[in-house]
Amino acid sequence: MYIPDLKYTFYGPIVLSAIIIGIVVACLLMAKAGAAKGTCFYTALLTFVMIIMVSFMTSIALNKDIRNIGFVGAGGALGLILGAVTSALIHRDHITESIAAWITSAPLMYGLSKIACHIAGCCNGIPYVGTLAVTYEAKNHGSYFPVQLTETVCFIFIFIIGLILYLKLEDKTKAAIITLFLSGITKVGLEFLRESHIGQTISNYQILVLCITFAGAAAIRYISRISAGQTQSQG
């Protein structure tokens, strides 16, 4: 695959479209669970802002340069969790189902957003010559492993698994935690296929992803117990 040095890569519109598609899916799942339209709208609004802001803040923290702000997947995931959890605690409308809906849609957002990275060439895989190798004109015609497209395929597959679990399992917490761990482990593993990872055993970014994964799972479990306790007391 040959990627020319494009003057405009559509990076922003592709990432924004990926987030919006994920938001629509999350809202549909919330509505299916019985959440009110107002809850869906305000959750979507808050979570969208949190995804963008936390992603940019993470980008600045990692790059230590405000001039090179980009969309960081781990930051976006953290923002999504913070936004969904905060909104669920504010509205208290199908708390567990609402949070699980957003966790389920997260891999779809991330997977689709990596198409933008593939076209822009802002990051690339390890040097590689073989089937599906990507050659970037802007990188002196270097040939690399198609790590971005691999992420797209893997995370869309994780989304499908998560969606099936969300629809089939009565306990939405299990569906959310399984999806979260599949996403975290996959992301950590795929980092080894990036050129930027060469020479490292484990990167700060991988540690960040693992921290978000475990913290997110703990938060989901804790909030689901609170929700279950409130339901029992009301009953």
C-alpha cells in the first residue's frame, strides 16, 4: 500500500466521525436499556467533551509540546470512562447499562479513528517488507508494518464481541469489563509492532493503558455494586 504525501489528510474529520459514530451507538444502547432521551443527550454531550479534552491533555503530557497536539487513544478512553461514569452518577438513570453502553462503543471509536493515522502517517509500524506493507512517501518511501489498519480490524472485532455480550448478558457489568480488558490487552500488545517502541521493553504509554484498564474495571465494578444496592433498598 502506497500513501502519497498528501497536503490534507482528513485526519480531523475522520477522527471526529469515528467519535460521533461511537456516540450514536452508545446512545442507541442506552435507549434500548430504557434510559431517557435527556439522559442520552446530556451523557453524549459530556462524554464527547471529556474524550476530546482528556485526549489532548494526554497528548501534551506525553509529547511535552503543545504545538504537537493529537488524538491519543488512551486519553480518549480515559475521557470516555470519566464522562460516562460522571453522567451516570449525576442522572442515576440505568447506571450500569449506561456505563456499559459507552465501554462497548469505545473500541468502535478507536478502531475507526486509526484509519486517520494510516492515511496521515503520523505514526507507523516497525520496518517491514511483505504482504500489506505500507510505504509512505513522506517517510522517504520507507516500508512499514500496517499497524494502524491492524488496530482498526482488531478493535472493530472487539466491538462486535462487546456488542454481542452487551445484548446477550443480563449482567452488563461483565460485558463492559470483558470489553475493557480485551481492548487494553490488545492495545498493549499492538504497541510492540510500532517503530516508536523499538528498543523498549515496556513503554510509559503501555503502562498508562494498563492503569486505565484496571482503574476503569474497578470503577465499573464499584459503581455497579452501588447501583445494585440502591435498587435493592428501593425494592
